[in-house]
Amino acid sequence: MTMRTIIGCMTGTSMDAVDAVQVVVEGHGLGIHASVHRCATGLLGPLAGALREFAEGRPATAALVAGLAREFALRHVDVVREAAGGERIDLIAVHGQTVFHAPPISWQLLAPAPIAEALNAPVVFDLRAADLAAGGQGAPITPLADWVLFRDESETRAVVNLGGFANYTLLPAGRDRDDAALEEAVNGIRGGDICVCNLLLDAIARRWFKMPFDEGGRRAAAGEIQPYLRDALASPLSDQSLAGRSLGTGDEMIAWLDERSGTDRPEDLARSACDAVGFVIAAAVRDAARKHASMPLRRILLAGGGVHNGTLTSALQQHAEVGALSTDAFGVPVSHREAAEMAVLGALCQDRVPITLPQVTGVRAPAPVAGAWVFPGPG
């Protein structure tokens, strides 16, 4: 059986680090199996602030943007080397840093050529562009990778990513007996963006607690749920969930925070926000399972930085009323799940399998094959 060593790379909305994961992929096409072998993370340091300012719309010269893209790529090189651990690299799949996303326009900043040249391996990147060009939202792009990594023949599962924005993948139970069964199973996948998550909670922490995030959700845990705050936030979050589109620039809910009066106790605001976010995520996942799965939802797999916020995860599990485990329990570290999935998506791109799904992104069927490629020079 064909085996490939692929490094997947991801940076998220926090823009603080590059994650890289070595994934060994066996097989070809939809029948692949993938396992995580080694993870690495490299902090972006001062580069993070410059990227964040650019993503926030600060004016920038062409020279500054080109320099950011190159420096960002060189930071990838160090982290990929660490993740490779001396193993030969067959492919590097790099997401790039999202600095703007408002379909049909989206920009994942990256200069891929320095990565390919330094590591002597092909690089596949710009994974959203083909979907956007074919009428899709360009996101979420991870559901097919979720299916490769987490599907189960006996139970319906949902993978919930608690990132800057929360999104979900619904994985109906089913056995993959042959190519036709594989296609049928893929057609049963559902997913989508739900609502803003860590971008909002971190903004509360920065503004009221003077810290980059509420570590462990402890400040929120010290507060009480105020129904007027929870309900006032749950309403626009539910609107995001029902919008049926990709979330991004302009959906951070900062204007809602600007409207908060000085009389709100910060801990109460944080606790109420966690409860509102957890409620809306749980409702979206339950509704998707009722509509699209023949068997009841049995398990939620949690990933993303929000997993470490105990107040948020407790609220989500309470409202969902089903068991929840982190992806750690399934061999995929929570902190590196998206990087691992970039590796899986890279393998599918290499095999000429479309990585986005019409029922998820709204792309016209059949979905296009994604990815732009850069190859190293000879020698």
C-alpha cells in the first residue's frame, strides 16, 4: 500500500504561532487512512503583531506585505523541520494566514516558494480558492478531513471546532465497503460555520481583564449568567448560525461589546457570553443531526483553542446533552487538529480528489479539485 509522509501547517485567528504535524497517509483517494506521528509549534513572535495589524485593515505598502509573506514562510521552514524529525517529506500542505475573508474574496497570505526550496519538497497551498471561484463560500474546508480521521461505522458523531469562529462537521454512522459506499458516505457529511467563538471571548478578556485570553475560563467561572446579557448575545449569534454562510471579517461581534455599559460586571459578561456561545453551538449541532443523520447523535468531538476554556465547554456539553471528548482521545491533539487536517487535505489534492463539499460550502457540483502547487528546484 502506498505510504506518504505529509506535513500539514496551520495558523489560526490568534495569529500567534505556526502548527505543523507529520501525518503518515496510507492508500489513495477517498480510501486513505491517516495517522498523526509528530507535532511541532513555533511562535511567531513580533511577526504576529504585524500580521494582526494587516488583518485588521491597517494600511500597508506592497513592500511590507511581500516582506510579511516571506518572513512568515521562513518561520514555517523551522517548524516543518521539527515536525519532520529527520524523515523524508513527500508533501507539505500549508494553509497560510487568513488576513481577509468575505466571500467571494479571501486571502490566505503566504509565499510558498521559500518553503519548497528550503525543504526540497512540493508545497500545496491556497486550498480555498477553487471553491470560491466555483461559487462556494471557501469554508469550512475541514469536513472531508474530519471524515477521514474521525468517522465511525456504528455511531453518529459531530466534530466541533472551538476556534476564532466555531464550526462543525456532522459524520453520520456508516460502513465503507467499496467505492460506491465511500461516495455515499461522503455525500452524507454535513458541516458549516456556526458563530463567533474565541474571537469574542478573547476580546472580552483583553478589554475587561487586560489579558490575551481567559485562561481555563476561570474569570468567566467566577461570574454568574445574567439572562439579559445571555439572551442579548444569543440572538445575533443564532442569526450567524442560521445565515448559511462562511463567517469571517466583520463577524467578530466587536460592535456588540462596544454597546456594553459600564454597569455590567466583567465576570458576569464573560460567563454569560460562554453560555450564549455554548447554547448556539449545541443547538446548531442538534438540529443538523436531526435533519441529516439516520441515527441519533451519540458523541461530540471537541477541538480548537476553546477546548481549554472549561466554562465554555461545560456550557456546550450541558446544552448539547450528549457526551463530549476532545480529539486527543482519538489520536489527534486538540492543539494540532487543523494542521493534521491540512496534511489530509494535501493528500486528497495530490490524488485529484475535490476537498470541498457542495452540501457544506455551497460550491456547484461537481466540486473542483483544489490547491496551487510549488515545486523545489533540481538538486
